[in-house]
Amino acid sequence: QVELVESGGGLVQPGGSLTLSCAVSGSFFQIVSLGWYRQAPGSQREMVATINSGHATNYADSVKGRFAISRDNAANTVSLQMNVLKPEDTAVYYCTGRIYSTPFQFDDYWGQGTQVTVSS
């Protein structure tokens, strides 16, 4: 019943910016943490950025200083602001959340993914 819906992917030139958004909907009790992962062609899925309920963040070294993750707890949304994009940022980006569906049960949920392509 928990659903993560992503938006904002697209084509952007190197050095450009793009913002991804993700909204959590459905029946749930509490969102513990939210994050973004990505998977490039021929590569494994990797963590990009995470943010917990206290707004503490962490980033992959490859994006630190260029990307910024934020969340709106009231709206149950998380965003990823991507700046100074590079061709190596090209990947399918996935929103993920560790979410309690009840006070005693939590699971990790994933969005469907959105394509980000950085190319001239």
C-alpha cells in the first residue's frame, strides 16, 4: 500500500542542473529515512544521498558538493537537487524509503526510477 512516486528526470547538458522529486503515499505509520540511489548501464545500484527524520544527510563521494538532498516531513516528500552535472551522473535514479507501515513493521520501499541523462 506504500507507494513512492518519482518525477523530474530528463536530459541535461554537462554543467547543468536538475531536480528530482519523490512523494510517499499510501497507508503508513512513519517514515524513518529517505534517499536516492542510482544505477548506470552495466553498473550496480549505488547510494547517492540519504536523509533521516532529523535531516541528517550523507552523500556519495562522487556527488558531494554538487548534489543536495532535502525532505518535507509534513508533505512526505524528498528531493534531490543536482548541480554541475557530469556525463558519469547518467543513470536511472531511484527514490527509496525506510517506512513503518504499522508501529511494529517497517520495510524498504522503492520508486519506479527516473532516467537522468547528462549529454551534449
